[in-house]
Amino acid sequence: MTTTTQPQSPAPRPASPLTVGFDLDLTLVDSRPGIKAAWEAFAAETGAEIDADLVVTRLGPPLEHEMAYWFPEEQVAEMVTRYRALYPTYAIEPSPAMPGARDAIQAVRDAGGRTIVVTAKNGPHAELHLAHLGIEPDAVVGGLWAEGKAEALRAHDAQVYVGDHVGDVRGAATAGAVAVAVATGPCAPEELREAGADVVLTDLTDFRSWLEAYRA
């Protein structure tokens, strides 16, 4: 695996203690199989024609954004509630950890740091995914997207935020954190760089070596 950095000034050395934030979907968890299963069950229950394969190509934004593609605005809130009721049954068990996810969390711990998960997914479902996979961050904050993630990153004094979406890059920048992007989601490396990512990794198997260099 290779690490590709955007040509710009070196990132500042981390403060102590180190706190690193991580996105959830397609950063720590490959939730595509589970989300596809949940949408298929939801479509069967509601009778709606939904392309679950298309849905999982654009994960990242809040559920309400995706639901609006399939239902009129006045039905979105109700349908989100119905989908979330099905989610634990269908989405948790089929969703594996992303490559390097557990080691990335451990790398921060080995450096004496803390980890937080900041995600657009609602907190209870995020916690179910992490518990199922045995991934134990120090805190989980759900329901935040893009620039809104800066709220939690600032509250926890996170110096680094790791995500797969340009929205994650914007959230890190808004919080004044180093934006580490992984090219494991819907956004290509070039798109992540153009959004302002400080570093783009192939996946989280590269994170430990990057963190060691960052702290050197």
C-alpha cells in the first residue's frame, strides 16, 4: 500500500494528548452489505421501487438525503423512522470491518492517544456496528455531517480526522484538524485532494505508518 500526500506545507505536529477522530461507514466499517440488505427489506415492506445497489454507491451523507431520492419530502421523516426500525435486524451482522480498521484504532492507543467516532449515522446504530466488530473507541458521536462534524471534533479536541468522503475533509478543515482521507468510499483520491485533504491513504492499513511519521 502507498501513501499519497497532497503537495503543501507539512501538517503541524500533534498536540498532547493525541485525539484522532474517525468516520464510520466505509472508513471503519464496510457497511455496504448490511445497508443493501436493510434497503431491500425496507423496499419489500413499503412496496417502493428502490435500487439498493445504487444506494450503496453514495454512502456518506445523512439518511434523509438518500431517502429524499425515493420519497416525496412530506414522507421522508416517516420513512427514515421505518427504515431505522429495520436496520439493526438486517444491517449489523453482514457488515465487516474495513481493512486496517482495528489496527488504526490500536495505533492511536499505542501512541497514548484517544479515538472518537464521528458519523452521520445515528449514534445507537453506529454503536451496534462497533460493538459487533469489537472496535472500541473512547467516544461515539452520531448525527453529524460534513462541516457539522467540527462540533464534535472541537469538543473532543481532535487534532486529526479520518474519513472517506469530501464531507469528512470539510469537517476536519472546519475543526482545524488534519484531514486524513482514505480512498475506500465513493470519492476518488483526486476528488479528496481537491477538497483539501492533507493526506490521502489507500486504506487504513497505511494509517499506522502515517501516524508514526506524523508524530516523529
